[in-house]
Amino acid sequence: MLVKLPEAGVGADALTAPFRSGLRSRNYRTASLNTPRPTEIIPVTTRDGAKLRVHAYGPADGEVIVLAHGWSCAIEYWNPQINAFAGEYRVIAFDQRGHGESESGTRSFSADQLADDLSDVLDAVLRPGRRAVLVGHSMGGMTIQAWADRYPHQVRHRASAVLLATTAARQIPNRATVIPLLNDVIPGPDWLALALFGTPVPLPGGPAVNLIAKHRLMTPAATRDQILFGTSIVRSCRPSVRAAVARGLLELDLHGAAAHLTIPTTVIAGSHDRLLPEVHSREIADILAAAGHLDRYTILPTGHLVNIEAEKAFNVELHRVIRRSRRDPVAVAG
């Protein structure tokens, strides 16, 4: 079933419109979580006419890193990495279709739509002969897998390495353990996941929501700033888009797509990830290993928001991935 992304400005979206931008740009005592100013705003229009928000940070001639965020997030989700890497690298981050400030366009949510949008972004941000390190978290990792599956001929010409973080390829609702009590005992049924995540209602803030986020999306070790940052980013998503994409993710099946990532690919899992448990990452890593392209498989002691909760360890691993990418030069025709 194809899920059409809704247009902005109706229902719950209208109620949250005055607050969404402010939620994405809050200031925190933890400096790495604060939003930097982009060096350049890159105009990108998808093949169906949707305008995407695409930001570039850092030197124009630096090695390129492209960051793809997950469900219900936005460019600002990557603040810890943008702040850490933009001094040396050209960091590209974009709002997925319908998220942040990107338009929904006319296409329905699907693996092909995710793949085409990433291809359009790469067309816009990579000069001829240049390649990027691609980093995807959650749905962003699915985007990269979908792109490799749909455009296998582009992989070695557009990317030098890939990092997939707390992501999945299939069976998303059946393996989740994020719903308290029920998921701790048995897998949650699709209808329950659809009711909880596929209903377009605003997400409230406050201590109760932060406590749930701490224990179901992150871990008890998460700091107050990390929890507030993560929940604020998710709450800034348009409720209608959050719900529509959730319905699409219930049926997404990219099993085997990772085999088309014919470049060094690293997979990071969170040992306490309840939304996309470690079994997802291990399955992808096994496919990459069988194809001969798994660079490293790492499990960090975090929940789903691994690059926030284990910021330093994640950044160390991304630095390693970048260094590894330099050992695999490819001559790219214009």
C-alpha cells in the first residue's frame, strides 16, 4: 500500500506550525547540540517538483560527508556531527521529503521515492569526479540501502564509504520492543503500531514524555540535554507526515538491498535500541559480510539515538570511516 504524504497546513499540522521551527533551534548547555549556521543553502528540487531543504557546512573544497536523518527528524538532528566535522569537511545535511522544511511533493512514500530523493541530492551537492561518505541513521540508513538497490551503478561513483546507524531493512513493527510492557513480552501487532505511530496527533512535551523517551528511545544514562534535544527534534515534525511515514515504514522491505553497497560499509547498532533492535543491524551486517563489503560492525551501549547518546564514540567511528574511504580511490568519469 502506497502512502501519500500530506500537504502542510491542515489539522494537527496547523496547531504545531508556530512551534516547530523553535523546537529544532533550541539552545542547550551542551554546546555540540546547538544549531550552527550553514555555510551555504543548496537549492534542490526533486524530479516531481518538491523543494528540499539542503544545507552545507564547512569548506567548499573539503571532503564531502552527506548525512541522512531518520523518521520524524530533520537536519538539526545531526548537530553533534555537523559541529564536530564542519571545521575540516564539507558536511551536507538535508530534510527528508515532508520533514523539517522540505515539501511533500506529489509522490507517495516508498523505497523508490527515498532512493530518488537521495540521488537528486547527490546530483546537486557533488561536483563531477567527487564522492561522499554517506551516513544514515534509522530511516536515513534505509534511504541509503534503497538508493543502492535502485541505483547500483551509482554507488562506487557517488560514494567512497557508508556508515549505517541503528537502522533496518524489514520487519520493523514485529521486532520493535519500544511499547512498554507488551513489547517486553511478545512482539507488538501491526494494528497497535499503526494506532500508536500512524495517528497524526501532536506530541506533547513535559517530564512524562521525557521520561518515556529516556527509557524507551535512549537509556537511563542519557543526559537531560540529550533527552530534551531528541524529543524536541521529533516533536518538531509535522504530525501528519510523522503518521504517514510510519504507516509506510510498516510495509517497507529492503531485505538484501545492502548487498548493492559495493564500497566499505560500517554498521553501528545500539545495544539497548528498542525501536530498531540490534537484530536489524546484525542482519544487514551479515548481508554486507557475505557480499564482501562489511568494513566493521560495532555495538554501542545506547538506545536508538546512537549519535546523540554516544556522540564521542560515534564521531570517532565516523573519523575512522573517512580515513578508510581514502584507501579506495575510484576514477569517476565526469
